[in-house]
Amino acid sequence: MSRTLKEVLYGMFVFDFEQNLRAESIRNRDVFLALTVGELLGLPLHTSYYTLQVLPYVFEELSSWKRRACRERWVF
């Protein structure tokens, strides 16, 4: 009974907020990756020295980001 009530209250008050927060997090990560590898997309960004320092940390996410970016009509 307690677990069921806890799940119902979670669904009523927290679930929608959590889903929106996750979607916003993914969008923010996509924008960050677009700024990081923007020169590959043809965006004229003058932060190449700084992006070279960050690139090893985001290299693993590039393939999934490319798939997500190609699915969406507008990345930003």
C-alpha cells in the first residue's frame, strides 16, 4: 500500500518535471557539442584552441550526438 501510494504521488508530482529536466539536459549537451565541434559543421567559431582541449572528453559522445542531430530538424 505504501509503495503504491509513493508511486502514484511520484507520477502525479515528479515524473513530468523529471522528464522535462532530462530533455533539457540532452538539448544543452547537444548545443555544447555543436559549439565544440562546430567547425566540422561549417560554423565559423574562433574557439578552436579551447575546443581541442575539450575534445578528448566529448569524443565518445560524438557518434550518438550525430545521430540525434541528424534526426532533429534544428539542433538549437
